[in-house]
Amino acid sequence: MRIDVVSIFPSFFDVLEVSLLGRARGSGLLDIRVHDLRDFTHDRHRTVDDTPYGGGAGMVMKPEPWGEALDEIASGGSADAGTGPVFVFPSPAGEVFTQATAREFADEPHLVFGCGRYEGIDERVFAYAATLGRVRLMSLGDYVLNGGEVAAMAMIEAVGRLVPGVVGNPESLVEESHEDGLLEYPSYTKPASWRGYDVPDVLLSGHHGKVAEWRRTQQVERTRERRPDLLG
Ligand code: 6GU
């Protein structure tokens, strides 16, 4: 899978060189390219923002550098809405990103993350991007970050780990929170007793059926307690 990222803070993405995704990059499973939006400006100050039409606080990202960046990434404008990449713009005004979105994106050959800062990106950029590929504005949840970088990182990790081969043991992807619509069950390892806290007896019993039943009950109970919204 190819992933392009456009940002005025490309160094935010240095951490993609470590851990699981770093290894997946090294082995060629993930082709991640980070671009500095300022490289697509032409003025001495490498300006990427300007004041909003209609007035108001803050600055808006100018469309021209975005247009040039998206053209270059979407193979010099030869892409179209049908064949081009999926453009993901992290935004608190977007649809909520979930595990279902991560699975959907993991099936795509090419994702482009456009990270806005300030009060956002000139709205026409989204309309233009829709002529080069599909456009998705995605939010991580109901709170506000300073820009799209941290949100893009979260989405890249959630999607990247679903790409076949990135996670060594694919079975570890199955029994996770949100894969079956429930939160995951609690986990324990040795020692069986630690500082007065004991591992539940059933897990030491060696009875696989009882263990499975206990885990399921735990999943339902903690989902009801912490995330009743998931139970519908
Ligand atoms: Cl995707 N971007 C920003 N700036 N803030 C957010 C967000 C995204 N998701 C939640 N808050």
C-alpha cells in the first residue's frame, strides 16, 4: 500500500520509522512518503495561509500549494475520481473514523492524508481533490486538536496494521476491541498472584470452554459499563 502525507510539519511523521510500521516500511509492505506543503509554494516566505474571506479569527490554508501538492501526488493530474487515490483530510468537522473505516481504507492501494493547520483548508481544495480521486473528511472524535498531523498518525497506524503481513501473527488482529463490536476481555500473565491481586481462577483451570465463556461475559459487561453506545 502507498500512503502519501502532506503537512507543514513533516517531522511529526518521523516516528513512522520505528516499531511495527517502521519494519513494514523497511520491507516494502508500506510505501509511505511524507511531503512538506511549503515545497509547493513559490514566494520567498513560503506562505501557506491567509486571512479568511468574510472575516473572523485565525488563518485559512491557501488553495494553491495544496493544488500543486495533490497534482504531483496523484501522478501529475492523470488520475480521475474513479481511478485516483482516496484523499483523507483529518478534520474535527469530518465523519468519525472507526475500525470499520480502518478496514475499508486497508483495502485501498493508495491513501493521501492532507493535514490542515490553523482554521482549516480553503474549502475549494476538497472539491478539486474530488476530481483526482475520492475525498473523505475524517474526525477522530468529539474534541479538537491543533492540526491534522496527530489524527493522521493515528489513522495511518490503525490502517497500516491491517495491511496483510504488517502484523506478524494475524490471529492477534481477531480478538481485539471493536473487531466484534465489543470491548476486549481483560488479559493476565504470570505471576498468578501479585501484590495481593490474583488472576481469576477460571484462567488457570485449563478448561477452554469455560475460559471462552468467561471472556465473552467480561466483554459484554465492560462494554455495557464503559461503552453502552456500542450495544445499540
Ligand atoms: Cl481529524 N483534526 C483535528 N484538528 N481535531 C480533531 C480531529 C481531527 N479529530 C478529533 N479532533
